[in-house]
Amino acid sequence: MWQSRPVSGILGAVTPRPSDAVVHGDLVAHLVRSTSLTEREADRVLAEVLGYFGEPVADFVRRRHREMAGRGLTNDQIFAVLGTEIPGRLFSPPPLSARQLRRLVYG
């Protein structure tokens, strides 16, 4: 099932966290049942998706800036595009301490 190994993709090497195996093993099984993917293929697709959406906002901004600057766009053009792209993206939340978690629950 879920294996913690680097997966090369859009963002470079992605290494799923060990805890992902517990959380996402059922998703890999679901993908195998509901598609023509093998377990290995479903595992790889899931690792790619998690890596894609696991990119921190600062890394996303820097990566997209490099990509667009490489195509000759100016900073004004790049920042306008980034302003439209960021709201449509999902970003991983920052790690939360036990205190922060308590505050979310109890206020």
C-alpha cells in the first residue's frame, strides 16, 4: 500500500510523511476499486497530488515567479497573475502546537 518514497513530479521529489500511510491508505484502496489504476499507480498518483497541494505558499510564489520570469513576464504582470492564482489553490496549513490546537477548540 502507501510507501514513503520520493516521487518525482511537477514540484520535484516528494516524500510523503509516514503518517500519510495511516490517513490515506483507504484512499489508495478506494482509487484501486473505483478506477483501472493498480495499487502502485494509485499510490503514485496520490503522492503527486499530495505533493502538489502540500507546497507551501511561499514556495509556490517563488516557483511561479521563476517560471513566469523565465517566459519574460515583468514583475507587475507576474504579481497580477499570482494574485489570481493564489485564491484558487489549496495550501497545507502550518504546523500547529498543542496550545494552538487547544485555542482552536476552546477559544
